[in-house]
Amino acid sequence: MTTTPRPVSDTDILAFCGKLAAKNVAYFDKHYPNLSAPSFYPSKGGRKYVRIVRADNPGPGRSVQCFVERSTGLIWKAASWKSPATNFPRGSILESNRLTEGENIYGCIYGR
């Protein structure tokens, strides 16, 4: 299902983080029952892109899961901590099947 791009709200982004967390909890419960699943949260700032951060639980480890474009809801793979790889989008947070096609527990799938 393809949706037309539209600006995304903070509620959309938090819902996307919740879906990421739920998918990771299910994966960790099945494959790593003695470990805690990571948590996900949007980083503050960023006029054009919102950084989605993956935080290890417990522990200080953090990494970028992906970037979400505010004006369209498109998901971009991270090129670094500060910027997305804008060669092509990996999908949209507005699509209902986003987490089954282009996003896995490790981040954005490289090819599509």
C-alpha cells in the first residue's frame, strides 16, 4: 500500500518508534530471552530530518536506526550520526507494512 507523502507529526514519529520497539521486543523474546531489547526515541532538533535513535538496554550504547523526513514521512538510512544517506528512501512511516519490507531489527535494509 503506497500512501501520498504528507508532513508527519510528532505523534506519527512516536508511533513509528513504538512499532520499532514492539518488533524488537518480539525478536529479542524469541531469540535472546536473557537480554533486554533496545529502546527507540526521536532525537531533538533537526529541521528537515528526525533522527531515530536506538539505545541499548542496559548500557550506554546508542546508534542511529534511521532518519525520517519531516515533510514527507520518508525513511532514510543513516550515513552518519548527523546525516542520512539520501540516495533513495527505504519507505515511509505512513505505510502500514513499513516494518516488514524495508526495516529490520538492525536498521534500514540497504537495497530495495
